[in-house]
Amino acid sequence: MIECAFFVDHSWAQLIVSGKKIWELRSTRTRIIDEEVGIIATGSGAVIATCKIADCIGPLSDRELAETEHYHRTTAEVRVRPKGSAPWRYAWKLADVRSLRQPVPYDHPWGAQGWVKIGPAVAEHVRRQLAAQR
């Protein structure tokens, strides 16, 4: 059962769900590997899918990012970050992405960024929905 979810911009979330984006670029590593997690499209207020983060690689060089663009779909222009912000150098390799037919709302804790712990009721709702979709 999922315990947490990560935020991703809505347009990237749609590419992940469609299978066109299989790496999520981040400025930091993750220790959450081979666990099912939720995906929240920023601003949606809901878990829209689940996946496993199969691996986390990096930091990646500019050359490596360019050579793997077909995995993460992030062009060089998009990868340029404002001065002072951390560059996206770590690739979270996503696997077993499963879209939810009905997004599951969650309570957004004040100040949550990047990751959010979802409550047991939300996790159970996601679990039941995925089981019914099989």
C-alpha cells in the first residue's frame, strides 16, 4: 500500500501516465526505491496514478542528459534553472505506472513540497481502485 506521493507538473504527469516519460528528473536523489508511490499532478489536489521508482541515477552530466532526452522529455531549454536553484541532475527511473480512473483527493499538509505522506484512508482508496481495475 502506498504511503507517500510525489508532485509533478500536470503536463509531465500526463506524459508519465501515457508511458512517454519514464524518467523523472529531480535536483536530489531519492531513497524510496522499489516501493509503490503515488503521483500527484501539481494543483490537482489528488493522486492520479501510482508507480515504482526502480532506480535513481546521477548526477548526470549535460551530455548524459542530452543523450537520454527520449526518456525524460526535458529539453535543454527547460533544464536551464533560475540562478541559485539546483539543477535537475538525478533521474528517477519509473516503472509499473498505473493510472487511476478516478483521481483520489488527499489533504495537502501546509508547506509540503516534493513529497507528501498520504493518509491510510487515501492509500486504501487507491488500493481498492487499482484492484478493481485489474
